[in-house]
Amino acid sequence: MLSLPDSAIALQQHAADWREAVLLAGAALTDAGVTTDEYGPRMVAMVEEFGAYIVIAPGLALAHARPGPDVLESGMSVVTLDEPVVFGHPYNDPVSVVLGLAVITADEHVSGIAELANVFNDPTAIDRVARAATQGEVQALFQRPSETGGVE
């Protein structure tokens, strides 16, 4: 499972728009020692270039960029927003949870996405993350089902 230390989780943050929301996810990756400061702006550039494809489910965005020298190790961040923001996705806006994903290799990108898909197969997971009051609540949702007896 990708690392998710307390420093990579920022709860009830305020973002004026999707760019600020993505930069918050980047800052959390940097705070956790996963990336340098350059990674957040690269995630923003991906959305500017390719559109709101990162909004992968109602209320959930997965911010990421290609592997590069600004990725120090693979990891993820979780940011919940005090007010949802619009990314421009035709069906899944507005977003209240932004995940940041940073990986060293393309293979890790695929396996990281698969891990996240397992978590968010639970239809209550996005809302539970959005309402989490502590980093521990968020971390519990990202535990492997075999470690917790299932995502509840």
C-alpha cells in the first residue's frame, strides 16, 4: 500500500478553485517528504493540458503527474475541502476530496490506481473520507481489507 503518514493528510482545507485544491494535495505530498515543491504545479499543468479527467468519481479527484525528478518516493496525500470546488467535469463535480498520487515508475502508477480502486469500490468511502475528523479515520479507510476485515 502507498504510504499515507499524518503529514500527507490535510482535513477541511479551503480552496478557492480547483487549482488551489490540487496545490493543497501537492503541498501535502511535499510535507510528507514524497515530492519537492515543483510537483504540485506539475499536477495543475496536467489538468490544464488534459482537462478534468482526474475527477474520477462524484466528489473525488485524483491529482497526479508523470514520474519525474521532483518525486522523491512513491506515496499519496488526502485533502478534504471545507467547501467543494468545481473542476469542470460534466458529471462528477463538485469535488470535496482530492487525492494526490506521486510515483517513481509507471508500474507503480498502475498498482497505485488499483489500490485506490479497491478502497473506493465501497460506495460510502468518498463521503466517509470527506467527513473524517482525524487523520486516523482517513488512514483506517485506506487499510487493506485483509488488514481490517473489510472497509467499513
